[in-house]
Amino acid sequence: MRQTTVETVVAQARAAQTQFETASQEVVDELIIGLAWAIIEPETNRSLAEQAVLETGLGNVEDKIIKNHRKTLGLLRDLKKATSCGIIRELPEQGLVEIARPVGVVGAVTPSTNPIATPLNKTINALKGRNAIILAPSPKGEAVCQRVVDLLQNILRRSGHPENLIQKLPTPVSKEATHELMQLVDLIVVTGSQNNVRASYRSGTPAIGVGAGNVSTLIDETADLVSAAKKITASKSFDNATSCSSENSVVIVDEVYEKAVVALEKEGGTMLSAEESQNLQNALWIQGRLNQNLIAKSASDIAKATGLERPEINKLKMLMVEETGTGREHPFSGEKLCPVLTVYRAENFEDACRQIEAIYEFQGKGHSVGLHSQDESRPLKMGLKLPACRVIVNQAHCFATGGSFDNGLPFSLSMGCGTWGGNSISENLNYRHYLNIVRIVRPIPPFEPSLEEIFGEYWTKYGR
């Protein structure tokens, strides 16, 4: 029976992975350094970023250059001393030895919002585990993804490795081909459309998908308002808010509401009137769906497209709208994928947390939540109460959530949202998710507790 095109690509990947799966840690680590440099070499990085913006119409060149560089450099920092080949841990007191083995062939679905950084991140993590990878990019990002693959395959050939360790589905990438790929590989990792995430889980293949973003950040009465405004604005405007980790709403405690809004406006935001907000809503959503022509555009471009006339229009970094409700009848409470920030007023910290819960019940449950506060008790309160897998404290959210040089999260462009977000992981996707861990189990001196040790307190309290 004749093979389909996707079956051929997967067969090529399997043959290449079989050759590569016995590579030493030294060989693997040298290869991933070469792969990374092939993309973030400054001239190449700029050229790829320019192509990505030209072809997808999403984001801006300078920020994509920064994102490609920092995300990749951070990933290499994380992987530099990480063992992913052979014995990775020994626990003699437990009689255990852990061995890292490849998962095999990885199918990676990647979004148009990050058509360079996300494919590269997944490829480096996959090869760190001695796997092969097949990329399934979104249609808008397909051409630049093909160029990334071509550059990476050049490194594979130069290093004496099979070029089919890294492949992309043949052009044009279709939904049908992507779903077929999901059926044939050993592991699927999906970043982007929730339809693709759900399809991966239905495929029957082990899958790791990540949830939808709709990040909300809380500013309380103890916050450094100038610092908070700078960080929120930098995060919200970066790459025109293509990141799922960009703030989509800010909930401000009443005591500092007016001052916080002034601070945000000083950083380049502008609060819209009720009429202007309605005009923006009419332009931003068409029949309940985000207008593809305004996604990931600059605040100035969006303002001009909606007829907003302000003297400062060319200097705008974000548009702000006041909101009180959540849900489909209040579309500004959802993810906007552009530099539009929804602003809520709360009576106090507890009320702010309730408002964030309501926002996340509509969209964004499980992803992350931000907090700007000097009260050391409040991050823990939010972590114990809110349905969010990360509480980002006094940081620019989109830079911090996927790992940063000044926090301890692993560098990643794919954030698991736990069962709240319909995901199988609640942490940042990282190299360990691309490994099978084998455990050698030796006998140790037995430790079997008596019934009294286990049940004694219970019997004393309740009887036998």
C-alpha cells in the first residue's frame, strides 16, 4: 500500500532518530549549541524576524529579534548542565538509578505568533533528548518555519547527523496533514490554537498541549505604582501583545485606582471614553471573533483603524478600556492579542481576587496571574485561591512567565495550565517532557510499618 506524504516524513524521522538515539551527551550538547547559533546569529535573526512580520502581519521586527535571542539564550542556559543521556540520577539509599531515553519522534504544532522562537525552542528540547522532530506550523508562519528548518538541517549535515532529525510537514501544511501527523508520532507538543490542543488529546497519541491565555494582573494599595506601570506597559506592548502571557486585564484596588491609571498613562497608555471603547469593540470583534486585521498590530495602528483622534496617537503604547463585567457580553474581559488593556476597579484585595476568578471562569483559567504588591503574604494567598499555575510577583508578566534571567522558571514558550486549562501539565514545557525515564530498581533493607504506626492516632481518636 502506497505511503501518504505524512507517513513518508514520519518514516524518515524514525530512521534518523534510530541513528541518533545512542549519541553521547557531549555530541548532543555541541549540536544544540550549533542549532541555536544558526538562528540567533544577529544577521540571520534579523532577516528571519523581518520575514516573520512581513508574512504573518503579526508583531514587530525589533521585539521578535529580542524574543528569539533571549528565549534561546535562556534555554541554552537551562540546558547547559542538564543531563539528558544515560544515567541522570542515582539514589543509592532507595536502590534507584534513573536513565534518560528518547521518546522517539515528536510532532510539534507551532503558532503564527511566534514562528521562529517556538519551533526553535521545541527543536532544541527535542534533540536534547535525542529525538527527531517534525514541525507543523500554522499557515501564516509556514514559509519562515521552512527557512528555519533549512538552516537547522544545514547544521545537521555539517555535523554529520541525519538531516531528517528535523523536518517540517510539506507545503502546504493542512489541518488534515497535521491531524495525520498526530496519529503517527510518539509524542505531540502543541502550542497555539485550542482546537489543535483538543485534537492532540483526542488523537490517542501521548500529547502535551497548553492552555489559552487571558492574563490578569492585580495592583494593590501597597504597590510601587511607577514600577508596576512600567512593567505592565513594557509587557503589554512587547511584540504587539502576541504573547499568551501578555496582560489582558488589570484589576486595581480602589485606594490607588486613579493614581495607577495616571501612572499607566504616563508610560504610554491612554484611557478611552465610553464612546471610544464602543467604537474599538465594534472594530475589534466581528461576529464574535477577533478581527484578524487588528490582531498583533500596534496601539497606534489600532487607534487609527478605529477612528481615534488623539494628539499623542503616534506615541501610544496601549489602549485602555474600563470594564465592570465578564463573559461573552463583555468581550473586553477576554484575550485580545493586541495592546488593548482592560481595567477593572476593586474595593480591596479580596474583591480583586474575586474579579480575577470571574475573568478566568470566562477565559484564561489555569494560565498565570500577576501581582504588584509589597505585601509578602499576598502571593501565597493568590496561589492558594486562584485557578492559575503561576503567580508572577512584581515582574513584567510576558517576560517572566516563560522564564527569565531573574526568576527560576525554565525558559519556554509553552506554559502548561493544568486541569484548569484542560492540560496534562501545569508547568512550563521543558526538556524533561521529551524524555522517557527508565528506573533500575534494586532491593534495599525492608521498612514495613506496623499497624500501630499507621493507624494508632486514628484508633485513639475514633476507635477501631
